Amino acid sequence: MKAQARKISSSKSQKHVVPMSSYGPARQSDKERVLIEFPSGLLRRTEEAARKLEKNRSELIRGAVEKLLNDLDSAEFERELAAAYMANAEVSSEMMKDFEAVDREGF
């Protein structure tokens, strides 16, 4: 199967992107290849960190992206939880008053 690139125009230059499906699904399972650009200093730091962590560059970048996305998910969950607490604050306060006498009986 011959890979075909599609042209994507950019204000700076013309770029070619080859979809991962062109490489054949049997070789890459559920992975897709992407092309990203790094400033040279950031790339140098990435390569140094990968070497120190005994990972390849792709593993390091995948792990960093996964951690960022997990952190974003956690932050969103915490915002939703806080909103739920605020939405139920009045009901919770009333329930607390209803059980106040019961709580004092235990002491």
C-alpha cells in the first residue's frame, strides 16, 4: 500500500502530513504517529530528561501529556464536586439542624 500525503497549508509554509492509517493498522495497533514542533531549547531539555529517566523521547512526551490530561480531569471533577456541594448546601444545612439534637444525645 503506497502512502499518500495530504497537503496542509500554513501561513508560514506548506507542510505534508501522512496519516498513520497509511502505514497499516497491523503494525501500530491503536497508536497514531504525529508530528510536533519544539523550540530547539525545549527539545534539548526533553532529550536530556528522557536520557536521565532511561526512556525514549516518545515515552517521555506521551507520559507528560497523559499526566497533564489526568490533572485536567481531576481539576474538572473537583470543580464539579464543589459545585454540587454548593448546590446542596442549603439542604445539607437543614439536615444538619434536624439531626443536631440526636448528635448531642451521644455525648
